Amino acid sequence: MAFIFLVCVMYFLPSIIGRHKRSAGAIFVFNALLGWTVIGWIIALGWACAAEPQPIHVFAGGPAMFFCSRCGRPLYAGASFCSGCGGRV
């Protein structure tokens, strides 16, 4: 019984690793359908381990622009809380 559990965990390891990604559902489907092939499992594992691109925020701030000391997001004059991390300014 423990052997079957170990085999299932190893088979779905890419899905387990990528469970918090935006494409977690696609990784799971790909892993479930093509994970039985070695190359499909390796591709799913690579996809699950790949870094997700981070969006680039461009702000055209005025002269009264400040930045959060925790996350670095821009803050406008008079802001009490950061919109990014929720920390008190």
C-alpha cells in the first residue's frame, strides 16, 4: 500500500510542485495525460518549476510620490496604507 502511494506521489510530483501557479490546472491535465511518458513527466516538471513572469508596473507619478518601505510600491501623498502589502505607511 505504501508503494502505491509513493508511486502516485512521484507520478503527480509536477502537479504538486506547480499547485500554486496560475497554470496549475493545465500542469495537472498535462501531467495526468502525458506523465506516463518520461518526456511528458519531465516537461510537466520543468513547467511546474519554471518561474512565472512578473508584471512590470509603470507609474507616471507626480511630484508628491513616495514608496512603501516594505514592498517598494509607489504611494501617493496622504496614503495611510500600502495598496500592495497592506502595511501601515
